[in-house]
Amino acid sequence: MHIEFGDEVVWAGERSSVFFRAKVDGKNVRCFVSREALDDHCGGDGADDYVPIFHTHRKKILVVAEKMIQAGCISPAGELIVATKFFP
């Protein structure tokens, strides 16, 4: 399985998550890391802007996302939701 993560990172307010992209074996996957996960595992604690927190903890978040992808957690709609329960 070949996984590549893109550089685009934006706040998705309607989903209360930070959005980023992955390409898995050539297919696009829309990824979201929840505000709750950023608060619980990355020190977000109700921050005004979660994008810098994502960048600070990018490696940690992408490790979790990659494990989830490998475990088949992508929805039929091509989305991955990285929630707090998936962090060690």
C-alpha cells in the first residue's frame, strides 16, 4: 500500500476538524482530524486556530492516519476521520 500525504491543511469549521489530503494507491482520500483529538493529544485546548497546532504535531497525526488507512478505516465515501480514540 502506497500512502502520500499532501501539504494542504485547512480548518473545516463545519466539521470542527482540520482537513488534509492523502493519496492511497493513487486514490484521493479526504482526511479530517477532529478538534477533540487536537485538544486531547496535541495541546489544542480550545485554540483559536488549529492549523498551526496541526503543523506542530503533523508527524504524530500522520502516523495515526497512516495506521488507520492500513487498517481499512477509510469510509466508502473516501474519508478518514482521525478521532481522539485512535491516538495511543
